[in-house]
Amino acid sequence: MLQEGQIFVQRWVKVFGLPPQQGRWLLIPVGILVLLCLGTVYSWSLFRKPLEAELGIGATASLLPYTIAFMPIAGRWIPRWGPRRVTALGGLAVGLGYCLASLADQIGTLILSYGVIAGTGVGITYGVPMAVMARWFPERRGLAVGLTVIGFGLSPLITAPLAAYGLRHVGPRLTLGILGVVFTLLILSCAWVLRFPPSEWGSQPTQPLARQVPLWQQRRFYGLWGAYALGTLVGLSAIGISAPVGEEVIGLDPGLAARCVSLFAVFNGLSRPLFGWLSDRWPPERVAGLSYGLMLVASLLMLTAGLGDLLPYGVAFALFWFCLGGWLAMAPALTLRLFDPAHYAQNYGLVFTAYGVGALLGTVVTGWLRDGLGSYTYGFYGFAILALLGATWAQYFLGSRD
């Protein structure tokens, strides 16, 4: 049943020429398209080997631009500036970073252009579609957010083959430049239609006083932050080495490795609405525990895999991508569920710093193990231990009451 404010908005506001109750669903594909552009960071593993050869760098160095990309910085500004301005600003930064990366002739310049500038653009823009959907769908926030972030997970399904084609025919530099121009145009186009609903839309009764406690004073904030960091550490580290592991450990040719990355992206996308839906219904510690259990299975599969073992490799990395996609839906959905929804953009900006910390620690250590020990296989021992630690952490902190 519609709230009184929703009935008022139904009469006076249109979304894509439709009553808002119907037209709001068309905002989800727009958000998906924005995140589809941003999610190309997942295809960085395809650029690594060509750039390693061209720039004369090792595995640790080639991970650095990917490691520091995608840092959240704009959560508090979304309500002040509005979705349109924030999205446009982020889209311009993403395009500029890609174009400058196409001109980079040393690792430091590549880190600055791709990692810092493009990564800042991704961090600015990423939270906007989710903040918009959370306000338009107050009665099913987890599902709406989960559907929207499909775009980020499915991005490599489209961009990985395109990037692989570009790498074969025009090289890494021109490929980065083309992607930068295309992404800028697409994100700016989407920015014009992303907007918050009127204040009357979805008006809810005042939240209980307990939910108004500042985020940093709530035990579950640290529980969610730590669980998100551990899930990101394992998931992003695995995603960053998907193609190199396929080539070096399993013996795949680069073309097949690229196709596998595209397939893994399907699982990354499918997990998002599922984990968003589960986050609305299951206790937080249970849905987090499911993710960590799947990560443990994936780690054990890779510890038994060797040259030519395509099946365990495929299953393991499908699970890694599936679980990271799940965390990118779980974290915003649980932020909405556990803390004050009225301050979602600001709250999730703080929670999302766990993503940056997990990415920084995980990918650097994984690259160091490859350079120092000569194989990516050793990293899967660490993934298994972290999965067990994450399950224990979530049970203890997310299962508790503030």
C-alpha cells in the first residue's frame, strides 16, 4: 500500500513519462550502465602482461594501478550536490584517467593516471546509482541495490573481450584511450536522468532512537567493516590474478584466459541480486558466513589444481568472483539495514573504505608472493585462512546487538 506522500508524488511527478511507481524501475538499467563502465577495473588483469613487457616491470608493480583504483570519496557530497553533478564529475575523471593512462610511459605515470585519477572517478561515481535506488525503493532496498550493482560485476563480460580484441590489434595504450572516450560519453549521458525522488516519496515513520547512534559508536559498524575488508581482500586479489593464474598455473592460452574472465563476470553479476535479496531476509552473520564458506571451497580447489586442470580452476574462480559480487551487494544492503537509512550515502562512504583497505593489502601481497616465491599458488593458502577468519569475525560481531 502506498504511503500518503507516495500518493502525492504519483499524481504530480513522472519518471521517464510514467507514474513513479512504474517509471522508477527504468532507473535501474541506467544505474547498471553507469556501473558497467566503472566495472572495467576488473579487466585490469588483461592489461598486466602486455604492460609488464612494454614497461619492463614485475607482477607486483603491474598490480599497483589496479590496487589503488576505486577508492570511495564522495558519499557525503551526493545529497548536497545531487546525483547528476556527482555522476558527471566522476565520469569526466574516469575518462581523463583512462586517456592519460594511454600516454603513460612509466609505472609511476600509469599509477597516477589509471590508479589515482580514473580510480577517483570510479570512487566518486560508484555510490550514486545505489544511493538513488535506495531512495526510490524504500520497501525493497536490498533487491534494488543488488540489481543495480549487477552492472559492475557483469562489466568484464562485455569489456574483457573488447579489451582483449584491442590488445591484439592496437595495443594496450590505444585501447585504454578508446575506453576512456567511450566511458566519458556514456556516463555523462546517464548523469542527466539520475535524480533523487521528492522528499515526500517513501516517507517512513521516524526510526527508533537506537538507530540514530553515530556509526563509529556501533559495534556492528566495525563488524561489517572488518567482514567487508576480508571479503574484498580475498575476492579482489583473486580477480586481479584470474588471467595470470589461468595462463601460468593451468596452462591456458591468453585468448582462453580472457574468455574465462568473461565467464567469471557472469557469476559476479548473478550473485548481486541474490545476496542483496538474502541481506533483506537472513541475519547478517549468516549471509556473510555463506560467502566465506564458498571462498574456502574455492581456495581448497585451487590448492589441488595443476597444469591442465581447467574444471577446478573454472569452479574456483567462478566462486571467487561470485563471492566478491556478493559483498558488493551485501555491504550496501546491510548498511541500509543496520544503520540509519536517512544517512545512507555518508554511512556507506565510511563502510566502503574497507574495500580500499582490502584491495591494497590483498593485491600487493599476492604480487609479492608471485615475484618472491615464483607462483601464485601460495596465495590460496592465505585465502583459505582468511575465509575461516572472516566467518568467525562475522559470527561474533555481526551476530551481536549494539
